[in-house]
Amino acid sequence: VVKMIDEMQSPFRPDVARHFLSLFAMIGVIVVGLGVVRLRARTRPPMADAIVLLFFGCQAVLHTRHLPLFAIAAAPIMGWIVGQLLQNVGRVYRRRIAVGAMAVTLVVAFNWIAMHGLAGGFWRPATWTLALYDRETYIKRNLRLAGGETYVEVNFPKAVCDFVEANKFNGRMLNPVNVAGYLIWRLSPEKHKLFTDNRFDVFGDRFTWDEWAVRGGIEAGDWDRIAWDRAGLSERDGQKVRRLCDSLGWAEILDRWQINFIVAELSWPVCAKLRASQQWAPVFRWLKPPGVDRMDGYEVFVRRIESNSDLIERCRRAAEAAGEIYRVP
């Protein structure tokens, strides 16, 4: 799981390190500050604060998702450093410094919340002046949330879940791991159990790699030709994945787990193979509006077996009633 999910990986990876300059700057400030205080005052920070900082610092170095916790843990130490450095400063100057620091913090916070376009980088000069007029900014989104909006529907397969519920799908589902949390909220466990989830669970990575093999459209004869380095894995880890999947192709994996319908991202290579297969019927497709982040949409496939004939017919009628361009063959 750690090898597959970006937020579980280290921010020190060469391909992403440039996006975390603020983290490196914070670490540098803390190290330099502690060194200066040690040389000037011959004192050490509180042991409890130091232990908390080291623990969450290690977590932040190992996993990107823990960076906010490191920022919180660093606050007491940084406050202690500033206090030590200002011990010999007069009360008036200390007050001025505090007011100035708060003013700078408020300006930075305002720029980040109000001027930072969600679709653009903060350090683009155009973003500073035009983000308030962009299609989306943090402040616009937060105002909508304060007005009662619960989540941005186009970022999740809401239409897919509505279709699955309305047409009374049955049997086992293969789901995309990236939206597992939303699917659990909408469908599981009362209606449909998920095949896999992108969080750690008692099953380890067995189902995660089966889902990986299916979405990649891997055939049984492809395992000897996979370039594991391109998949972000070492040869040793790649062979472990092969063993977990028993060297099966995508169709055999679906048969082994008796998958009855598939919610697939349109970007999956296996989608073209599913459309061409005589064993699977494409019954629904939803495209995201232009400019929306993440995947471009979803497609639903139902296994072509006698017991699913009524389900496939229901889906066909639903598509026609909705006037969808997409039709069930």
C-alpha cells in the first residue's frame, strides 16, 4: 500500500521534493534555532516537546500525510526558541515583534485562503492577482460549504452510486481504490461490499494488487514482460506481486473472486478490453465536467450471465429514459 499511494510515501523523493520546500525550511529553522540557543544560553528545550517533535518529525519524513501533525508538533519548540532568543529584548520591542509576527501571519493566511486558486499553483504571479476571479478558490469553496454544501459532487462517483442503487445491482463489486472511502459511505456494507480499500486492513495487500492487475488489463502471459521499475517496484517486489496474483490475467482474477459488476475509472487500460469482451456488458458511463481534478470519469460493467439479464435490461431502459448518449449494446 505504501508503494502505491503518494501520501504514504516520503516527501524527500526526488520527483516531489521541490513541492515541499516549506518543510525543509521549517526543519532548517528549527535546527539553526536550537543551535543558536544552545550556544548562547547553554539550555535545552523541554524533553516532552523534544520527544513529540522527533516522533512526528520521523513520521513526516516517512509519510507525506503526516506533515500537518509535524507542523503542530513543531509549534511548541519554535515558540520556545523564539522565547529564548528574545530574553534580552526589552518589553516594548518584544511587543512590537509579536504584533509584527501576528500581522505577517494574518497576511499570509489571507493570501493562502482568499488568493490561492485551487486549480493553480500559489507561486504563479498571475494567481496572486486573478485567483479571486477564478472559477474556484478556497474561500469560494468554503463559503459554499458554510452554506450547506456537504462535498463537491463532481469529484466523486455520485452518479455511479445513484445508478447502482436505482437499478438494484447485485453480487460482488470490483471498485477503484481511489474512491473507496466514498463508496463505503454510499454502498457498504448494507448494499455492496468493497473489493479493496486504500487504507491498511487485516487482509494486507493481497486484494490491492489483484485490483492493480485488473485495472492494468494484465494478461496471464504479460507477467514475464512487465518492467517493474516503470511500475515503481523493484524486481523483488514485482515477483511478490506476481505470486500474490498467482500469475493470473485480469479475466481470471475476476472469475476467481466471482466479480459480478465493475466500477472502473475511464483511464484504466482494462476498460477497452472489457468493452471488447463477450463476458462483460458496459451499462453506464459518466464523464466529469471539463477542468475537474482527478480521474476523467467512470464506467460500469456487468457480467454477461443469465442471472444478470434482467439487470442489464433495466440498465438499458434507464439509459434510454435518461436520454444518455451512451447506450448498452
